[in-house]
Amino acid sequence: MTSHPAITMDQHDPDEARIAHFEKEENFRWITSLLATTSPVELDQLVPESTQEAVYSLAEFAEIAHGSIDPNWVINDENRMFLGDAGFPLEQYPTLTGKVEGSIEPIELIKVFHGGRGQLQGFCALRMQPRSPAHAICNNESPPAAYRPQIILAFSGTSNPTLALYDIHAALVPYKSSFQQKSKANLRVHSGFQLVYQAIKPLAFDALREAIRRLNVTHGHDVYDLIITAHSLGAAVSYLALLDLLQNAMSMEGNNEQIPRISKACNITIAVFGAPRLGNSALANHFKETAKEWRHRSEKDEPLTEWSIIGHMDVE
């Protein structure tokens, strides 16, 4: 195997905070700026540079999932070639537009989909020759010569007034699941998030199922990294999707046909930004226990990685 030349990443633009302050589109930050509290813990240590690069890479996919952007157009190879030029919107997006020996990374878009409530947008894509790593590779002192293929499942954040209404529909209601849990009656979830998720769930899982099929049949790969990434409302949807995927993968009742079966050889990374609270402490504990069991059963050293950036590490 031959090693990939490194991609040089530019530093964050110092005007990013100002842009966020004056942004005009609807998003969950509007609500959190009025209602949320901040943590008293002050962080003083940076994570390793390799982890920063991996998170930065996945953030690019979360950003282009936004409902005001057409991922079909952005992911197109010809469009990415000029969007990364100086002065263009993706100039400082090394994963989407970074060039190695004059060429950008090939990205195969599987499908763009829109949920039935608020038209929440999402997309699924394949990275057969990814130039940026998933978490399992970041943990190694010497990254391997080639990265495993990656399936990207990305969701938009709040991108229109209808979705903003679902954001504030915050009553805690029973968690809906087709899987049996000992304390299922105690699991409570944000009503609006669950409604939005249930409406987009079949579309997202159909796209993921097609990505797995294409990876196996067309490309001949059965080992891959699954990456779920999103911002704000999409981050809540991502956690609900991940919980369904993990429960289905470990279910003793047989495979749920509506949910793709994830191999235990698969590494999963969830990288979310500005994730809001999802439910009560019982749901949080259920997620932790499910994740712990997946790690125990998996055939991988790092089977599940959770990166929650500027958001709630816990759902309560």
C-alpha cells in the first residue's frame, strides 16, 4: 500500500465568531442563546492535532448537509474543483476541496433525502479512498498507509421556521422503539426531535442500506467506517439514528427489516456539533449501556467514538 501525501489545513478564520453572531438563518443557537446555561468547567488542554483534523474533516460534511445547500451540487467533482479556489466558499475546506497532486478526493453521493416533518435534509455518501481519518486511525501512533472506506450519513440542523417550531416542542414523551428494553416505560425523549426523526428515519436508513450494498457489491468491501455527523437539531436526530442502529445490530429478536444491519467489524463515529438535550437521564443511561455493550461485543479496538462539540455530552 502506498501512503497518501498530507493535506495542509488552513487555520480557522478569526472572523468566524463574528459571522456566527450576525448569522440570519434559523437555527438552534437562537434558542440556546436565550434559554441554555453554560458549563462552569473551563477547558485548558487541546486534544491531539490528529483528532482536531478528523473532527474538522467531518464538520465539512455536517455543514453541507444544511437545508439551504444542495449536496448534489456541492459534492459534484467539477463544482468542488472551483469552489475550493481562492475567494470561493469552500476555500478552507481541505476534505471537500483539498488537492493532492492536482486532484480532489473522489466522493460518491448515494442519496439526498428530506424528512416529512419540516423537510429536514440529509444525505449519504461514500468515501472509498478517504484522505482524512476516522477516530480509530487517529488513536494509532503510526496511521496505516490507506484508510478504510467511509460511509457518511449527515443531517441538517434547523434550517427553516417549521423545524424551529419542532425545536421548541420540548415536552418529554415516551421513547418510541421497536426493541425491547427492561425499563422502556421510563425512557423519555424530546417530543419535537422524535417527531422529526421518525419522519426522516426510513429515508435515511434506505440511503444507508444502499450505501452498504454498493460498498459490498460494487466495490467489494465489507469493512468500513460509519460516520454520522450533524449540527443542532440534526445532532439529536443522529443520536436517535445511532441508538436504533446499535440496538438492531445487537438484537436477539432478529434483524429489523426497516433498519440496516451494521457489521460488528464496523467502526462507528458520531461527530455532532451544538447537540441539544435529547431526553431524560433514563434515556441517557440507556444510550450509555447500549454503547458499552456494542464496544464489548465488537471485533474492533475502537468500535464506537462519540465526539460532541460545543454541545451536551449527556442527554440530560
